[in-house]
Amino acid sequence: MNRCHSISLLTAALSAALPLYASNLDTETTQDSPTELAAVRVQATQHSDAGNSPSGSFGGGEWRSTPTAATVLDRQLIDSRQVRSLSELAQSDASLGDSYAPVGYYQNIAIRGFALDTATGYQFNGLSMAGEQRLALEHIAKVEVLKGEAGLAAGVMAPGGLINFVGKRPQAVRELTLATDAEGSRYAAIDVGHWLSPRFGVRLNAAFDDNHSYIEHADGRRNFYSLATDWKISERSRLEVDANYQTSAQRSASAYQLLGASVLPGKVDRTQLIGYQAWQAPVAIASSNLSAVHTHDFSPAWQSRIAVSHSRTVIDDNVAFAYGCYYADGCADGSVPGNFFAPNGDYDIYDYRSPDDTRRNQQLRAELRGRFHTGAISHQLLLGVDGFRRSVDRRSNVNEYVGTGNIFDAQVPQFSPSPLQPGASVRRLHSEQLAVFVLDRMTLGNGWEWLAGGRFVRLEETARNKRGVVERDSELSRFLPQTALLWRANAQLSVYASYVEGIALGQEAPFWTSNDGQFLPAQRSRQTELGLKYAPSDALQLGATVFRTTRPLQYAQPDTSDAGHTFVAQGQQAHTGLELSASGQVGEHLRLHASASVLRARADNSGSPALEGHQLINVPTTRASVHADYSLPAVQGLGITGGWRHASANVATADGRVRAPGYHVFDAGLRYQHQLQGHALRWQLSVDNLFDRFYWRDTGSSAGDYYLFPGSPRQARLSVSIAL
């Protein structure tokens, strides 16, 4: 397997950390106002700032006054669970779930049952980033999950919501983290920051990950570097610049599929890499992200914000892909659809290579925020313009059948790779959005507030096939309104109702449909939401939300065409749900992060009765997630952690005939903090899936095909963080 670097992880971490530790920096600057502001920010993520998202669809504000459902996963929770991947992050909230998240590849998740659009569903400091990358967490202070429609925040996007990663800001910190796990992985990370002067601060994060996967032949390497700088240009102006770069290399694990399109595979070995071929190269992903944000206070009431970002990821996709049974004996008579595994467990193996798959996101956003009064009504006004550009460059891939294996093979049979080579690179997609948005938050008195606004967006796209021939050249203009009514009953309780419209690009027809490769027109979605937020103290937040989101249903409709199906948008897809959440300090020793979700996802008027009257695919009716951290009063610095994750039965076929069983998974851990020769040490032991429960974590689809991903077996991780 290719490696990113062969240097020792411990040597690399110490080499980077020790010169900084030995440098003679002015300790007096660590007490200046910029450092104090950073400390306040961290505290806020643990208490009342959970809704203060820079990407908030209804603007910023403290948690109780934000009329939208948002969850904050702070640094303490991320460290306590030792989260390293997007799929693991999704386990922290019941509204989140996997949506094609293979081991060894970039991952995607769903919010409220809608898969995120990787082009617009992920942000860093409120700016778009290409989602097709291994999303690192070492430089992240908190992760904000904005649930539901967010047209004002992101424009053209999927209706489930978005994920915003908020970066760490400069402050006085020098920390080295070393970690391992039961598989023998080696991990090292450094976090070094300082205010070099009262006006200029820097923060460096780096990580070196030699990952030994629980799946055989799927070990990998990852190197990550990031730099954050803050410059107080004057008392009124501030510039924040962030840059990060990451390389990774790891074999990607293929998913399972239903046997004969109707039976869940049984007695699956989660440690086997199905389809494995010795010549299979790892998937290499290199990503870089750069952003700059300038804020200027014209007066105490008016502020401007100009932000720009560039995000680029290059994927060398290589996989011996286990897919379907077109060439297997059990499917030769046509009685079994070829895009599923055979009834006896046979599957085809494809040599798939797609190098230099390059995605770029570029964004420029300018905002003006201000406060003023008209008579007895006070206003908080947000005006802005937003330009977004997205491009996808891809080479004509190799996707050739090389042989057939079986899920019960003790050793996967070995075959020769295809002699074919990928073709030339072509600009497959060029997309530009230009938008103007406005939001007025009006305080009406007696605790009532009305928020009204919207976003006018113009989208232009050109899509080409692998030969460079234009397949689609489209333009559309839409106004996306948003409004909310908020009532502050008292200092602890607020209630809100909101209505939002959004728009998402149409999906691409699968290769096995009559309109293969065709993109459907953009789809408008609508959301109504009622919410209640209660904060009995500054340290605890309780929330309840009821919502309904609708959009046109996109699916492969059976017909009399030669392919047997045509991809259409017909009828309506409606997700109606209830979400409950509790986060914060419960008593003196217990910290809790808990959530539950009940979601009804249905199709109506689709023209295909088999799709209606049951839950939609990969959307469990109920989910729950609990993570607790208890500090033992009898032993200073010692705490125990525990978690519980639940999902009900999950639909695995579009007609609802097959369901993956529900599951309960328990996690546990220990943490211990102490001093050693004047240095603070923090030990973390976590065990995920404590009872080694087998479960299907994901039954979703990708490019029109349905896949099954098993949850990971019991995983034990140990880390120690040293304050240098």
C-alpha cells in the first residue's frame, strides 16, 4: 500500500512541538484582550451559545433567540468520544445518519433523512467547502449542525440542512496528543498557538495518523496541517485567515448489497474486505482549504463582513469494487436484478480507476449588519451579496469487470486487472451562483419578534459528458422566502414558528435507466417548523422541534422502455418529525448531550403504489443518542463516560419489503486529568460498541444503487494529551 510518509509519528510530533516549547515568547501577551475573547468563546459553546452560528439561516444570536433548530458539538464532546471521521461525528445527534459513508473514502451524512449535497452542505467558518474530502477535526473548535432549510445561509442546497465547522482561533496553547487503538494504530497531533503581539496571533494544528483499520487490507495514512491567524488591524477592524492541507491514502471498503434484491446478507464478517485484489491501490485524497474573513465596525450599531474562500480536493479513486451480479451464474436468467448480489452471495468485481477527480469551490460573501429603530419597533438588519463557483474536472474512468467472488469466501479469488487506462481530463461541471439576501429581525414588544427576509439566487450551470460534449446548459432564478415569529415567554423560555423555502439541484439518472446521465430540473422544497427552547440555567439547554419538509420525489419509475425504468420527478416526498434535545451540565458532576428523533418519511402521488404507504429508504422512524460524562467526586480528575445509540428498523428497498433490524449500541470510557512535573496530562480511554453488537448502520443509495454498510465492531482507543 502506498504511504504518505514513512517518518515516525512520535518523532514528527516532537520535532514540531519542542522548538516552539523552547522558544522565548513574551508571556505577558497571553493575557491581552484577544486571548481573553478566545477563552470566552470556548466557554460559550458549552452553555448558551449553541445557536450562535455564523451560517445561521435566521442570523446570529444567543441560543434561546434563534428560531431554528441547531445543535453544537463542542470540542469537549469530540475529544471525549475521540471522534476521527464524519460517520463517527454523526453518531452524536439523533437527527444525523450515514448516507454512503465507506471506510477509506470520503463520507457523506444525512440530516432529517435528506442526504447532504457535498457541493454546498459543508462549510468552514460559514463558507462553503468541497465536501468530497476526509474532513479533519484537529483544527475545529466546534461543529454546528443547522437542521432543515437554510436557503439564506447557502442558497442552492439539499433541504436537510448543513454542517458548519468552526475553526480554533489563536490563543496561548501548547498541546501534544498521542493515541493508539486495539488494532495498533499510531496517532499524533500538535496544537500550538500564541499571540505574537497584542494585535497578531497564530495557531498551528498538525496531525499524523497511521490507521490500522479493523477491515483487513484497509490500513491507511493521513497527514494534516492547518494554520489560523488573527490580525487586529485596528480597534474597529479584524482579519481572520485560515489555511489547511491534508493528504490521505487508504483502500476503500466496498459495501454489501441485498442477496437476490430481497434478502439481507447473513453471517457477515465485518473484518473482510470484499472484492479485495492485491493490485488494488489505495484511494488517495489531497485537499486544501483557504479562507479569509474581514470585519469592520463602522459604529457600535453597524458592521461589515467580507469573506472569501477557496476549497480544492483531488481524488485518485482506485477500488476493486464489489457490485451486482450481471456476470454471476445465479443472475444469468434475468430473474434477479443485476444491480444486486446474487441469491447465493456471488458478486461481480470491477477494476474501477478514476484519477485526478478534482472538485473546486470558491465563494465571495459580503454582508452589512446594523441596528436601528422605526418608532417603537427595533430592527436588526442583515444585507448581503454572495457569489459561489463550483467546478468538477474528471477523467474518463476505467470500470471493467474482472471476475466474480462470494461474500462467504474465506479468501477472495484473485484476478488480473483491466489493461485499459483512464482518458483525458474534462471540465464535467461548471456552476455559478449569484445571490442577494436580506433579513430583518423586528422586536415588536412584549417578548415578540418577527423575522422576515429571503434570498434571490441566480444559478447558471454547464454539464459535459466524459467526451466533453455539453449535455446540459441551464439557467434558473428563484426567490427563496424565509420568515419566523418568536415569542420570549421569559428569560428561560422561547417559542417560535418558521416557514422557509429552498431549492436543490435535480439528481442524475442512474446508468441503468432509459435517461442515463440526465439531470432533472432543480427542485423546490418547503419547510414549516415549530420549536420550543428552554434554558433553566446558563449551563443547560432543552429543546423540542416539530417540522415538516416537502419536495418532489425523484426515483426510477418502472415503465415499458428498453431499460425498464426512467428517472423522474413525480409526486411528493414529505418528512414530518419531532426532535428532542438536552445539552449541558446536569448538577455539579454530570455533563449530558442527548437527543431523540421521530421521523415519518413518506412518498405520495408518485404514480408507483409500491413506493407509498411505508417509510422511505434509509430513514429510521426513531433514533436516539446519549453521551454522558460523570466526574467522580471521590477521585479528583477521574471521570467515567458512557453512551447509547439507537435506531429503529431501517428500510433497505424502495418498495419497503426489506428492512434492516433496529439496534442498540452502547459505548463506555474513562478519563483522567492530573499534573506531572508541572505539565497537565489528560488520559482518554473510549470503547465504542462495548458489547460488539452487529448492526447495519447505513442502507442508503448512491447513483441510484442500494448499499448496505455494517457498523464497526468493538473499538477501543487510548489517548494522552500533554500541555507542554
